[in-house]
Amino acid sequence: MTLPDGFVVELSRRTRVLDGGRALLGGYPTRLVRLTTRARPLLSGRRVQVADAASAALADRLLELGMADPVIAELPDDPLARCTLVVPVRDRARELDRLLASVPAGIEAIVVDDASRRAAPIARVAAERGARLVRLETNVGPGGARNAGLRLVRTPFVVFADSDIVLEPDTVRILLRHFADPRVAMAAPRIVGLAIEGSDTWVGRYEDARSSLDLGSRPAAVRPRSPVSWASTACVVARVDALAEGFDARMRVGEDVDLGWRLVEAGWRVRYEPAARASHEHRARFLDWFTRKAVYGTGAQPLAERHPREVAPAVLAPWSTVVLVALLAQRRWSVPLALAVAAVTAARIARKLDGIRHPLAWAAWLTGNGIVAAAAQGMALLLRHWWPATALACLVSRRVRRAVLVAAVADVALEYRRNDARLDPVRFGIARRLDDLAYGAGVWFAAIRARSLAALRPDVSGAERAARRRDASHGPA
């Protein structure tokens, strides 16, 4: 499967062009790719346009390494009639009507009633909006309901949208453009808050700024252990042939993450496209919101059982682990040891960058980024994933209390600055900590119930990353 002529990719903001275009540094995990003499002219500015086999191969590799993204405005439209909408719903007739009213003309809709307690309003809305209705007698959950609709789809593409979603006029059209890449199996839009009556509470405003479903403003490949490691199927467009049997109906939480990861493992691509947007009715009442965050946390354990190599609350290299532990120890030797380990690491990276200009400067930059990433993951462990253990440690250790205080303040400051929050810093900080408490409680509850620490165990190993580097890092393109 090769990219078609005219397909355009652009280097992501994180990818650096070195030595006048002779090498590229970026991707996930970070790699150095040296461009061959034949490949260098194919990179025009920061773009590659497919015109022959060589440019197709370069564009494909940059996409695969996470160094580039498709230029969505340059890709062709696909007729909406090639899509079918599938909506799983249970007792949300008002929300269903609002969603179906936002669906562009030309898209057939299938409504799967997942054993609603009040089926008549669902049937009425479906009939009024011209949607096909499938009634399930037993509640099977969102994954099973989507599968029931998927089995009836006869078009090449399916749009999954939950009943609490509202589509923008061009949401589906933009996402369809990604399927010009024959390896794309699924594309997800940016999910933003829906402004409705009752949504302007402090919880609702926090969700608008920091929703779990909002994956940010930058396009990305969706893959495990990357900045965009999953995409919600609250709204996605997918290639029907790639989905096989669809969702794992046994999962009531995390079924969307599982599907995306299975697609990636099978060699497909999953894309996140923020140029396409869909609005979601966020939970604005505190108890509903807090409970939902805890439910999200319970999904970590079944994912760990199905994808043991991909689920970890933190992924750290051995050297960054030493730096993190040294700083958390808060001893006289902590900073000197951390600096020494960082210096040795930078020197080792510089040797691997041999042949490019200023290898030591780039190595120092990469090492600094690694320390920042390790610190962010360490804060998340203390405040989110491991907070029950952290709370117990705070009872007996002043150093732990100091580390938690610094982490909490730094985390709120960074997150508040990153997001356009319509909320003062104090209430944002409180909501942030409650978010972490709820999610972490869900993770621990599921782990204790399953008698497994798989979802709580960080990955501290350099072996896998070394293998990946050997596989794809320093080779020419």
C-alpha cells in the first residue's frame, strides 16, 4: 500500500532539520534520520509531496516515524455517501435528536438502542430523523452496540458518534481526507466542550480546558507510548475493512483504546486531526464528573491484561530514572549525582550523533528534554497513579511531603499555562487534584480487584528503546 501521487506531508513542529537538510531529528521515540543524497531534494522546505516511488517512500517513512503529518488541506475530498453513521444510545432521546440534526446530508444513520428503559422516545427520534433503528433487548455496552451497527454497514467507511456528540458541518469531510493514505484505519477529530444550559459550572469550565477527550491542538499519529497514545471513539471515522470484528464487547471501559492499539499492532495507522472538531456534552455536575473520572481509571487494568507492553503509568530510561530518584531523595549528593548522570548521558548521545554539526549541543538538548519528561512522569506518579501510596508516605516522611507540595504546585502552574481555562488558578488547581484522585482511585480499585499490579508498574528499561533505535534510527532515508 503506497501513498498516492499528490499526497503531501509536512514535518511536525517537534522535528528538527539539521545540517541544511542532511538529517532530521524527531519522532517518537526520538530518532536521528540521515537523508540520502537522493532523498534530500525531495524535502522542499518542510514538506514532501508524493510524485514518484522515492517521494512516496520518504513520505511514508516520515509518517511512520512520527516525524511528519499529512497536510490535510492538500488532500482530496471523499464523498460523504461513502460513510454510514453508527450511534450507540441508551435513554438519551434529546441528545440523540441533537446529534442527528447535526449530521450532514448524504450520510445514512444507524441508531443502535442499547436496551433503553424508555425505548419509545428513541424510536420516535430515529423515525423523525430518517435513521435506521436497531433495538437490542440486552444491554451490551457501547462497544457491543457499535459492533451491532457495524455489522449492518455496507459503505467503505463508518462514522462512530456517541449520542452526546454534536458534529460540526465539516467534521466528517475533513476526517475522510486522511483515508487517501491507504494505511489509515481510523481518524479522530478534536473533541471540545459543548456550550449548553448548565454547562458553565466550575467543573464544566475545567473540563472545557482539560477534558480527557481533548487531545490538543496539534495533529499526530495515535500510537502507544507517544504524546497522543489513544483516541476516543466518541467520534471517529474508520475504514470498515480494517475493523474486522470491531470492538471487544467484553470491555465497558477502554474499548476504544484497545481497538486503536490493535489496529496499530496490525500495521494500520490511526490519526488525530484537530482541524476537524466535534462538540461533546461534558459532565458539569461534580458527582457525575468525579465518578466518570474514576471509571476511566478502571480501564487501565483490562488494557494491561490485553496489552501488557503498552500500559505503564510511566516509561523511563534507566539514566532518567536515576536522575529522578536522586532528586526525589533530596540529599546533598542529589544534584551532583543528577548532573553527573546527565553529563554522561549527553556524552553518550553525542557519540551517536557523530557526523552532524554541534553534536554535543543537540545531545544536551535531548538530555534536557529527557529530564523534563522524566520529571513530568514522576509528578504524575506521585499525584495521580500512585497517590494512595504517596498519601501513606506523607504521614511518615517530610521529604515526601516536600516533593508532593513542589509537584502539585508545578503541575498546576504548567497545566494552567497550557490551557485557556475560564477558571481562576485556585479552582483549577482543586479540580486538577480531584481529577487525579478520582482516576488514581479507579486504577487502584481495578488493580486490587484483579490482584495485579500490571497497571501500576512503570516501565524502566532501555532494551526496547535500543531495539527500536537499531531498527529505525540512524539509517538513511
